[in-house]
Amino acid sequence: MSFTPFVNLQTPQDAHEHIARLCPNERTRVVPLREALDSVLASDVYAVRPLPAFDCAAMDGYAFCAGDCSESFHVVATIYAGDVPIERTFAKGECCKIMTGAPVPKGLDCVIPHEDVMLQNDWVCPMIAIKRGSHIRMAGEEIAQDVLLLQKGTRLNGAAIGLLASQGIAEVQCFAPLRIAVCASGDELCENLGGASEYEVYNSNAPMIVGMLKNAGFDAIDCGMIADKEDTFAAKITELAQSHDCIITTGGASGGERDLLRRTIESLGFTIVFHGIDIKPGKPVLLAHKEGKVFLGLPGTPSGAFAALCVIGLPLLRRLCGRNDWLPTKIAIPMAHDRQYKKGKHKIVLGTIENGNFVPLPFTLHALYHTKFWLLLPPTCEQVLAEERVYAYLL
């Protein structure tokens, strides 16, 4: 059997454009807010009340009327956070003691911190000018009622959970988590750790990918190995497609005589989006879909699988789970020292950050452990100089 050429070879940017056109998972569920961390909103959320809900003191001190020019003021009340606002009229020369978060009574419009007044018995003398609105958080100052709080596609972090809790929102409509199956293919692989023969290779790809996906917040399951036989491969993919949204395999995605992935996927009726990415390492990547199910074939080498997962796999899954921020996050950072590269392909460079500089790492399994960032250099790049700023993508 002859070599099968790659079809629709893509640049990383073109591949991301294809991913952007894929439809996210449409399954949704209602999630209690206290259990919603890392969930993705399936609908916009609007403010149900202003924040603050009332005019309140921003500091411990004394509340005055800014138009009152008295030299000293009689303290006629004390208001604590959680108190009901005082219903009374304040006469000229009267004020009240107030604590942070307490409601400011009507008729008073500024707060002076306690360290800026002189206190004698129940009388205080301001030592600074009284200015209207000083040290008061006005109702709706931070959030007005009915404004958009969080957009559909927002991944809920701790701050987002706090924002929703401040509105009294007890539950949210979220996309259901993706069901992801991971398999490794290759007759040379051994699943039994500690039991490989002299010419077998331990299956490190599937555990690595499952671990990376779980670190990224996805629910992924290692579904075992697949033998290099077309009928066996087809049966396994058909089985997994019944209960999973996305199937990820490693190996068999190139164009060699025993790389049966593309033929098998096509025979099952999947539409191939692209086969091959112009990156090194990681070129043999196949993306296909069928009836809402997505198939991603990654290279069989650990370095290729790792690189392709960073550039294509993780953005794909973030997109499929409905997130708005699905593209890789990048920062500009100086290179630690000079590096030479060959022209020809987009180059993936693994690395970490030391003393504020990007330090490249080799593509070895041991180095993968230390990788925190990666670079994507253009095909024309032959050299990156020390202190030259590059864009590092967060793993």
C-alpha cells in the first residue's frame, strides 16, 4: 500500500478558523452556584439588583451633611452594617457615627473617617473639608440593575462565582461537560506497566493526554489501546461515539502504509476538516466530525502528541465546551539567549520562565514535565536573539 498524502494541510491559524466554525456542545444543565466552578455559562446573566443596593459607608467614621457649615457636630446615632436605615430628620449641627457597609441615612451625604475628626464626648469636629459624596458607595455605583453581568460562554472562576453570589443567584444554566474518550493505537505499545518486552513501548501518550486534559478542567477517560487493524479501529470508534462527544486518539494519523486512521474515519462517514498541520513537531493531526461528534487524531510520538494538543487539541475542546476564550493565552516575554532554527515549518518551542525570560527546553518526556509555556515561530524564522521579545502561550 502506498503513502497516503495529507489533505487540507493547514497553518495553525487556518486550523483555528476551522475550529471556530464548529458548533459547541448544545447539552445544558442547571448547576447550583456553589458547584459551578469551571462550568461554562450557556446563557447571558443579568444583574437582578444594583450593587451596592443602597448608599453605604465606605469607611468607619461619621456621616455629615456637606451643606452644614457647623464647626462641631453632635453625634445623635450610631449605625452598623446590617442595620435598617435611620428614619429621622437631621438638624443643623447633627451627625451620626457610621461603620463600613452601613446604610447612609437620608439627609446625610458624606462620610469622614474617624481619624480625621476630633472627638470629645458626643461631639466631633471635622479636621478636613466636608465634601459631598466623600467615602460613600452610591447605590448602583458598581453595577446597575439589569445590566449584563456575564456573557454566554464565560468559564466561571472564583471571582465570577462571587459576582453571581452578590446578586443572590443560586443556580446557573451551563453547558454540560464534554464527554471525552482518549485512546492510543499502535501494535508496539504495551498497556501493562512493568510488563513490556524488549521491543515494546509503554503507552505514555494516553495517560499524558488524559492528565493534561484534566489539568485544563476537562472530564477525560482513558479508554484503552486500539490495535493497528482497520476493523478493530472502526469498531472501537463506533462504540465510543455512542457515549462520548469527542474521541481523541494517538498514532496512525500520518500517511504511512500502516497509518489507517484517515481511511477508517472516512469509512465511518466522518467529514474530514483537515489532515495535517504545518507545525514541527505535531504535523500528523486529523480533525473530523459526524452528527455532532468530533474526532481528533494526534501524532503517535509523545512530543508530537504534546505539541498538537497544545496548538490544536486544547483550543478545540475549549471551543466545543462553549467557551468564548478558547484561543491560547499569550504573553510577550524576552528570550533568555540566542537560538538558531531551520526555515520551512511553523516551529513549536517548549519552555519555562526563569528570571523573567523564556528558556527553551528540548522535546523529551522529561522536559515535557518542566514545560509551562510554548512558542509558535513562523516558517521564516531562523534566529531568535537574547532579549528579543517573543509571544509565549500559557500551557
